[in-house]
Amino acid sequence: MYDPDDRLTDAYEPEVGSIPADEGTEDDETVVKTGTTTVGISTEDGVVVATDRRASLGGRFVSNKHVTKVEQIHPNAAMTLVGSVGGAQSFIRSMRAEANLYEVRRDETISIHGLATLAGNFARGGPYFAINPIIGGVDDEGSHVYSIDPAGGVLQDDYTVTGSGTMVATGTIEGEYDPEMSIEDARALAIRAVNAAAERDTGSGNGIVIAEITTDGVSIDKFDDYASAA
């Protein structure tokens, strides 16, 4: 039930992520991008979403080393920031607003499938520049991981990876994923995947942010190194 004293952060507040949005230009060389490696892994116990913490300019200069690329958008769901920081921040604010509005109108939380469909509609028809987020969440039907492509495509899978470190991180997960693994094992696998990508992808690095999502809610932790996260 909707509780105005216990809802998500106001959808229109400016503190989304840790870099101020700046959408004055869409030139690849000047737009602040997350570059990034983002991972979502589904288990029977819940979902783990993990990302690195680096932002860059033009893919060659590290503009920030402490970006929070996972944000809660729903009582039991989180979304990653991928692509231009300004576009991703705006996208998350819109998703939070719609999730809160759905709850107010219907006196129930939106399903994760509904949330992913909404994200796809926004990506396809909205002014969001170069985004490719992951949505991870838990509802009455179980645990879910979706990737949203820049054209609005919505794909569900047991695990997914987006961002510039996709190939390395996917290879790490591919040989180790088990649909019956615990959420603790999924967390460890997500850490290894992001760490492996950071070793080879110049757009990824500077630590890790991990979200664990269960029926109890969303817990997000930040670490400056991968050993501390394990």
C-alpha cells in the first residue's frame, strides 16, 4: 500500500547518481559517459546487480572515479546507469516518478515486467541519449533481470551484461552461472565479472557498486576495490 512517509526518494530531486547531469551537448567527445560494465544475475533468492564506478569523456579520459551506477527505482527493483550520465539520470527520475504514480493510482506496486515494459517504451520514444540499462527486481512471480536497449528492446534472461565491458564480463559469467546458485554465490560471481572487465576495458574500473534485491527490499553497497566487496 502506498505510504507517503515511506516511498522512494522524490522522483525529481537532483541527486541521482553522483555526477550532476549536463545535457547541453550530445557530442561523443564532450558528453560524460559511464562507459561501464553492468551485470544483473537472477537467483531463486533474489537478484544481484553490480557495476563499476568509472565515468569518462570520449572513452579516453577518466572524468570521475566514484559514480554510483545503480539506483533504486521501486520498492523491490533497481536500475543501472549506462551511457550518457545526463540521459541515464533523467531516465531514472522518470522511472521513479512513474512507479510512484502507479502505486498512488492503483494502491499496489507495479510488477517488474510492467516496469521493464515501461522502460522500453521510454527508451524508444523519449529523449534519452545512448542508454542501455539493466533492471533487476523481485515480485510475486519471482526474480527478474531485464536489459533495455537504446531502441527500446526489452529482453529478460537469467543474467545479462551491458556496457563497454560486456564481452569480458559475459565470458566470466557464462561458464560459472547456475540457476540454482544462492544469492551469495551470485554476488561473488558478479564481483568477479566486473573485476575481469575492469582489467581489460578502459571504460570500466575504480571499484564496484553492488545491489542485492530480495522480497525485503533493495540494499546497495559501494566499494573502492573488489577485494573489499567479496
